[in-house]
Amino acid sequence: MGFRRAGRIEALDVSEIVRLTETAAQMRSAGIGIAALSTGEPDFPTPDHVVAAANQAALAGRTRYTATRGTPELRDIVATACGGGSDEVIISTGAKQVLANAMLATLDPGDEVIVPAPWWTSYPDIVTMAGGRPITVPCPLEQGFKLTADQLRAAITDRTRWLILNTPSNPSGAVYSAAELAALADVLDDFPHVWVLADEIYQHISFVPFASVREAAGRLAERMLVVNGVSKAYSMTGWRVGWGIGPKSLIDAMTAVQGQITSGASSVSQAAAVAALTGDQTLLDERRDVMRNRRDRVVARLNAIAGVNCPVPEGAIYAFPNIEAALDRLGIASDAELCQALLETAHVAVVPGRAFGSPGHLRLSFAYSDDDLDKGLTRLARFIGEQAHAG
């Protein structure tokens, strides 16, 4: 694979999410209370010691440019945690920039990237933006929303450059086991031109044992990029710090891309990330337990609604129920139409599954307080029940 920038920005289709977001904003400005269950952002505060570290860094004058690939201190900490070298780490302005750097650095026009569906909304658009062609592989609820080895083998062509895996998954909450990752690696052994990008940003919000691709398929390390960051685990979404771990040749190419877009990530935010990664880690278990309790509460409420089938997510902060039976019962054409009606009539915001490549589903975040969750779920259940009764 050549490490060259290539491709031309093409039209990116995020219209449904944009439309719902704009409608919700307009309704709020009109004084209408919206029960929002749509945002992928933990509601916990950034830990106090992390905020203090950022304050201290700013007061100490650590407010200048850093090296494009990140401060040595933060890169060393990430490298040590992953068993690699600091020259195999890049720090970026959020995990999303790591993904964009990788695609811009490696894709030529028409190169293919396998993206299992449901996928995070940005994956196919980033591939398209970089000139590549996203190849969607449907992974339905019946197979746990996970890509199988047979599906992977069937999707690979001579133009395939990457496989993108997200574990734990946004939106489905699926978590690949070590055995499942090993089975996919066995397929990739036969296709040395295919690299794997593992987005593990929800690593610390896994309700089952978590296996990193670096551990389960270490022999692929020379054609692997692992993406992670502090945004979800430490409630630092606005600090914008993510990182990638991969072979030095790839990291060098990604650094060249980043150098022409943003340069290094915020110096103060990197100091805060150091504090997050080296401070007391007991908060990770505590916050995961809170999320597990919320997950169980939300799944139970959803499965009590006629026509809704919600599997128990193994990780992340989302429920991803199938609502096809409810749509049929209500006479509503699509998940997008239901989301629009829920917003305009019931004043509850959720995201349609088609935005993630899986029509017939809804994505609800359970990263909200119990009161907010109860309010939103009550409105959702009442709307579906009343509409069905009226029909």
C-alpha cells in the first residue's frame, strides 16, 4: 500500500441526522422541551484532577505548539500501554482526525474499504472524502451485528485496502471476542494487501471481557492501526484528544497529512490527557457500572413496547432496537419517518438506524440521567402505543 494523499472530496450524505438536529434546535429555540436520547456523549463531568492538570499546564506556559505527532510524554504513555514504541503513535485532535489522517494518507481513487454495517456514520463518509469506495457488508441482529469470516472473505477484492472494525460498536454495542477477531485475522492472512483499522474508543465501556485487535491478532501489527482516545472513558469529548497506534511508516504518513491540516493537538488538552491516563483509574469501573445499570433499565423499557426488539448491548453507550414490527403495526414507512414523528409530536430525539447503514432500527443513547431516560422512554412508548391504538 502506498502512503499517498489521494482522492477528491465528494458529496457526503448526512442529511437525515442534520435535518433532525436542526429541527430539534428550532423546537428548543421556540421553548419546546426536547427529551434528547440522541447524543453519544457521557454525561459525567471531566474528572477534577484532569481539569486541574490542564489549568496547571496553562499557568505554567505550556500553551505553545507541540510536535505535530504529539507531546513525547503523552506518546510514551500511550505506547507503553499498548506495548509499542512512541514512534508508532500519533496524537490527533480527536479520534475522528486519526481516521481521516489514515484514509487520506493511504487511499487512491477507487480503493475499497470494507465497512461492516451497522457502522458509525463517519466511516463511509471519511472513506469517500479520501477518494475511496466504502464497501458495506450488512451484519444483522441475528448474527450479533458482527462481521463473520465468510463475509469478510467474500468482500475482499484486489482493490481492498482496509477493513474497519469498531469494538465496542457505535451504534450496536457489539463487542468482538478474541476468538472472533482471530477468525477474521485468519482470513486476512490470505490477503496481505488488506490492512485493519480497529476503532476501540469505547474500550473502557465494555460490559463483557474486552479484547484488543493488537492482542488477538498481533501478527498483523505491521498492517494494523488501532484508534483510541480519552473522549468517552474520561468524559473528555470537548478536549479533542485521540490517538492512533500503528507501524512507523503509516504514522509518518499520517503525520504528514496532519501537519497540513491542524498540526499538533492542543497542548493543554494533551496535558489533561496525561493526567487522565496516569491518574486514579477506579473511576472507569465506577462509571461503567453506572452505564451497565442504565443499559439494563433502557433495554427492559424498550422490550416492553409492542413491536420493539432490543438486544442487550455488550458495550458502548447505545441501545439499537429493531423496530420493523412496530413500523408495520403503525403503518409508518421507515425508521427515519418514525424519528421525525417522534421529534415533532412526542418531543423525543433518537437517531434512525438507516443513518448507520441499518434501516429498521433506532439508536438511543443511555448516557443520560435516570430522569432523562425515563422521560424520553415514556414519551417514546406512549407515542407508539397511542399511534397504534389510533390506527
